[in-house]
Amino acid sequence: MLEVRDATKIFPGVRALDSVSVAFRKGEVHALMGENGAGKSTLMKILTGIYHPDAGSVFIDGEQVHLKSYHDAIAHEIAMVYQEIQVIPRSTVAENIVLDKLGRFTNRAGQVNWAKINELAQTYLDLVDLKVQPTDRIGGMTVAQKQLIQIAKALSGNATYILMDEPTSSLTRYESENLFLIIRRLRDEGRGIIFVSHKIEECMELCDTVTVLRDGRLIGTRPIGELTRKELIRMMIGREEDIMPLGTLDISGDTILEARHIGKAGQFTDVSLSLKKGEILGLYGLVGAGRTELARLIAGAEKMDTGQVIIDGKPVKIRSLREAMARHRLGYVTENRKEEGLILGFSVKENVIITVLRRMVRKICTISTRKCVSLTRHMIGHLDIKTPSEHTPVENLSGGNQQKVSLAKWLAADCRILIIDEPTVGVDVGAKRQIHEIIWGLAKDDHKSVILISSDLTEMLTLARRILVFKDYQIVAEITGLNREGVDYKDISEQIGAAIV
């Protein structure tokens, strides 16, 4: 088994792990759960040599090992699928999959057998059911496609232990089920799978054992079949989840945004939608169905070939995200916070105020530190961002807290139209409910209009008043009448599933 004993890791102002001991066995899927900042990712990085513990040791089959780098972990048959996308955009799919194995395909003269590399890559692309070519460049692919490529890379190493940090965060339920089949097969072959996820239902469905961390401390390790959902939530957050519905949205008849006859070569041919004032409109579908691509066209992040965007009844030309915010108060919370949503080396304060810098300037053309700090502290409190201070670099925060900062910068800009792409990816069960309430409050109390893109069907049904279902870059179904009493959500889920399939 793979074991860590009395592991402690301290970062400036944060004790990420506090004397944690846990063992992961071959032939089982072991869930690692906890709220944001609980220490899950830190523990995973210790097990893969990325971090070195300040105290404690790692053992494999009872023998102590010193993992000084990820290459050491690979040598000990440990592979990792990270929550944050880690690919080389300008390289091909095959090059990324075999990146740490190129030596196997290179002869003494330095010649690389690309045919063998592409053949191997195709084998693992088929395993994760990803419809791309081994020779395709990764740069233009979606976050979900990159995530599947990372999973294919980990599978290609034939590791004894495979660590997966939020592997389904960008996948829909149907793609997750395909991944679960792969994980079960690997388990039955005698591999050990360490599975980090905030999705309680998928952990209870897939995993054999669960270890819960809270605030860097070990709460307990139990067979997952012995726990109820409520008991597991209580271990994670020390309280029971509030499962009361959020309420009912009263939508005015005013249409604030329309997208008419949108076309994009190789994607859309004639797609239209409308958004009313105070409405939460959901866009749901499989990865690659066109949800994110349409949102980026509307927000000006990409250029459409045909069609037009209409705001307040008037056609508008939006050429960039900056123009969308400055001229139309339209904000876009990207699904890819690491590459597009945040400047990781900058502080929490600098990331929050980046959309409102003009409001922070005094008459003498200097930025008001007092205003910046006041706004940032308000957002930290409002979103319950776990950070030592507003001056902490965003790269030092957990993935869930980085997501909150990404949302905070657009809330600070007071956008009246907000496109939110995968708002709770990597966010724990307690913080997820809080973010849901924030989004709900934007529509109900502030009368803002929200386009919500989510791969979490439960999240979509919780928040959306209306859902557009996408398949192959077309809208194939519209679900209305949500957010009211007497809704049969099981029937609606079946309708959505039938439309997608």
C-alpha cells in the first residue's frame, strides 16, 4: 500500500497539513474529501514528490521512500491527474500523453518513432472516449478535452497508484460514468485509485473507502458503505447541508439580451437565444456540445461569422471582453480560471480590482489604496474567501478559493449581465451552496441577468429558471417552468438525458 505517516506541511500563514496519517491500498478506490483548504491537494502533491513534507514520511509496501520530484513518483509507479490543467498547448495530443516516456520511443541515433507514439496515444484516447486525433494541437481545445488528455496520460504509464484530483470537474454525468467504468476496471486489475472530489454522490457510487480532512487535520477513514450522505457531510464540514430550495424567481417581461442566428465556421450554423431581466438561463449539454463556445461569441471573446447580439433592443458590436464590460456591463466568469480568469502571481486584491481600476483612481491619477483594500475585504467577506490577507498571491490559495476570487472580480464590476461558466468546479459542498445563494441573489435581489453554464445537472436544476440543452452545436431542447412548487425534477432529468443522447 501507499502510506503517509504524520505528514505536516506549512505555507506562509497557512498550516496546510497537520500530522496526517492515511494508507491507500491496491485494489480499491479511495476517496479523499474535505472542504476548500482542507489539505487534499497538498497531500496529493506530497505523494507525488511535488511538495516535500516539513515533517512525516511516505511509505510504499512498508518501506520508506523519499520522493524528491514527480519523476521519483513515476519511478515508484505513482501517477497524478491534477485539478489544474497541465498541458503543453503548442504540442500535439500524442506528445502530451507520452511526454515522460519519449525515451522509450527513441533509438540510439536519436530518431523518434512517431508512428508508435501516435498508436499508443490513440489507444488511451479511445479509453477516455475523446474524439480527437493524436496529431491535433492542444492549444485550441476546451478545458474538458484537456482534462481527458491528462487522464489518458496518467493511464498510459501503467501506474500501480493513480491519483485523481477532481477528474470529473469539467465532465458531465454521462462522460463521468464512462470514466467510472475505466476506474473500476483499473481497480479490478489491482491498482490503487485515490479519488479527490467534492461530489458526494459520485464518491458514494464509485469509492470503497473515504478519508476526510478538515482544516489540514485528519477527521477519519471509513468504509464508504458504512456512511450516509448526512454523516459524510457532517465529517466534512461539521454541520448538515442546508437542502432547502432557494425559492422562486419573478421574471419581468423585459428581454435584456438576445443572440440571433449566430454562426461560426465549423461550429454553429443558426443558433438563437434570449435572456430576460432577473432571469437565470441555464446552458446544459455534453462536453463539446457548444455551450462555452456560444458564450464566448456572445461576450466578445471570440468572433462570430454571422448573426448579431442585441442588448436592450439595440444591435451591438462586442469585439472583446473588455468592451463587453465597459460598454454594456456584461461580464464573463471563465471556466478556465488558471489561464484566463486570474493572474496567479498577483495578490487577491490586485485580481479583485482589475475590472474596476478606473473607479479606484483619484483626481491626481493615483490609485486609492483605501478604496482597493475596502472593496477587496468586502468581497473576501461576502464570498468567504479563505486567505491570510488581501495581499496573499492567488497562486497560494486552494482551487476553490481561486474560483471565488474569479467570481469576485466580476461582482466588483457590478455587471448587469453575467455569464458564469462552471461556477463551482472544485468547490466543496459547503461553499457550493454559498455560491448558489450568491448567484440566486444576483437575479432575485439585484435583478441581474445570468447565463449559467454547468456540467452539474443538480446545480443547473437548483438555479436555472429555464434550461437550453445543447448537442452538436445546436439547441435541441428547452426546459421551462422551473423554480416553482410541484416540479418533478426526476422527470426533467430524464427529459434532458433523452435530449442529449
